[in-house]
Amino acid sequence: MAELNVQPKRSNSSWIWIVLALIALAILFFFFKGCDKENVKVGPGDSTAITSMNDANVLATTEPDWGSVDFNAPKSSYDEVTDQDISVSGNDAYTIYTLGENVLFATDQNALQESATAKLKQITASLDKRFKGAAIGIYGSTDSTGTAGHNKQLGAERAEAVKSWMIKNASIPEDKISVHSLGESRPVSDNASALGRKQNRSVQIVVFAGKAVNQ
């Protein structure tokens, strides 16, 4: 009888290595996907800019929310602002320099008075010292005497007059200044009294910045 030489079949383990390789690829895929999310870059067309606030002198790079300004913000002070007619207030987001309309303009007029020059020079010097290059908004406010339409127009004209002065005399770029007429819509005091109406007639120069440069 012929002798049958039967060899035991070897275990084919190649499929095990294939499974392990697929698992390794899957792990690498999810690892690199997570890294991409952490390193998202903001392109020039994106609406939100990423700014490091570790630098104390960084100015705000996003578009200011001009409608969010609280004109009853806490009072503040700067050493270089010594004129008693200039009120300084604000918070960490913005600073407000306020001048009464009687300091800048004659009653119901939109032309700057000569006495306004020294006041505006002091404010623009402070802006240059602490907020150079920041966005500036000029707000014109009135009391409720007269029609709302007239007050809105007067507020705009007065804010424009201050803007023109700053461009011409303080060399502030026009594209850094925006004009906002509040008219009688945002009173800081009660229009029922003469004192309240006087407080409501004003021009506010608002500057947005990440943080003031304290020099």
C-alpha cells in the first residue's frame, strides 16, 4: 500500500495583519482630523478675527458695535485731560470723551465756536497717546425740544463738524472716524428739567480699543 504523506495545513494569519493595519489607519485618520480642527485659520474674508490679548497694547481689530455704547458708563479720568468741560467715562471695551454742546456750538447751530479748539486739541492728544489707530465714533445728542427730525439732523451736523475738525487739525484718517446722530433718542438725563436738557445736549467722542496704552 502506498504511504500517504499528509502535511498539516499551516495557519494563514495574513488576515490578522490586514485587520491590524486597518485599525492603525483609522486611528491616524481621527488623530489628524482632530489636529486640523485645532488649527483652523481665519482667512481675510472671514467675519471674525482672532486676536491675541496677551499684548497689553493691542487695539480692537473687529468692527466696533457702535450701537452698544452705554453713555451712562462709569466716570473715569486721564492725567492729560485737565479741562473741566471734558468728561471721560467708559469701560474695558471703549472710552467716551463728552463735551457739552454749549462748549462747542452756539444754540441750535452746527458751526464750531473758537473756544472749541482747545477742548478738541486736548481730546485728540489723549486719543493719540492712548488709542492711536483705533476706530472713533462721534455721536451728536440733543434734548427733546423741537421735532425729532430736526434734532436728528442737528445731531448729525454737529458730529460732522467735529469729524471735519479732527481730520483737518489732528491728522486722523477719515476712514477711522464714523458719525452717529442720536438726536433726542438716547438721553442721559430727564428732559423735564433745564439741567437735564443741558446734559442731554452734547457731543460724545467714543473710541473702541482692546486696552488703553498707559504712558
